[in-house]
Amino acid sequence: MNRLLVLVLLLSVGCGSDGTARQAPPLPAKVIPPVLGDIVTAREKAADKAFTSAGPQSLTAHGGVWTLRADGAVRGALQVGVLKPKYDAREIEVRRGVRAHIETGQYRWFKVGDQWVGVQELSELTLYLWFPPGGTMYEILQVKPDVPEQKKLLKDILDYQRGTA
């Protein structure tokens, strides 16, 4: 779990200066279902503070973290970050800025429905990154390598968010 929260903190120290007077949109109402097969999810409100305490150099206005637990043990986390209003994730420079603060390896990109998702398979976790339509957010799904059917889990989350699950 420590590595999961470290990723939150790393992303919170992005580049740029303070945002404009516009307000960032709220987190979506439908982020992740409470249960995904054998996995139980829970919002970790304490982790939200990492987003808001990052300071004016952060790309992220606010966000949330949900843990994924199986048999009582943390098996992964979903992090959703809402960008400051002056940033638009449809711009390649903003996407590069986000990626630069989430691990440094290469991403392999694939499609889940109409959503492009980048994946990095690290020794301690598998990391999935995507930018939902609209340009205001990014999402990171981090799961331990031994979690079965990871792409199905990812698809189930995306389907839930789209309202197609």
C-alpha cells in the first residue's frame, strides 16, 4: 500500500503555476462499484489530502483513492485525479506531464472499448493509466501482479463509469 500512496504523492507535484479562478469539476458520481467479483472496494478519504496539500505546482486540483481488497488484503487501488482548470488532458503535453510523474517506464497502449489505456508491468504492481473523455481527469489502476483477470477488472470499472455495466 505504501507504494500506492507514493504514486499519489509523486503525481501531486507536477509542473505549472497556480490555476485560474475557474473551479475544477468534482469527481464523478460513479467511479467504482462497491464489489467487483471477489474484490471489495472502499474510498480512502485520508489519501485525498495528498491531492489538496500538493501546492501550487501540482497539475491536480483534487482527487480520490479507492482500495481494492480481496480476503481482507489490499490487492490494488484506483486513483482518480481531476486536473486544474488550466490543464486539458486532450493536449499531448499535459498527458506527457502526467505520465512523467507516474513511474518512468514505457507504456504499452491498448484499447478497452473506445478508451485507450496504457500499461506498465512492474515487479510489485501492474499499472494502468487512462484519460477519460472530456480532458479534465486521469485515472490510474494499480494492482498486484497476481490479481487474476486484470483486464476484465479494468473493463468492469470502465463499463461501470460509462453506465454500461
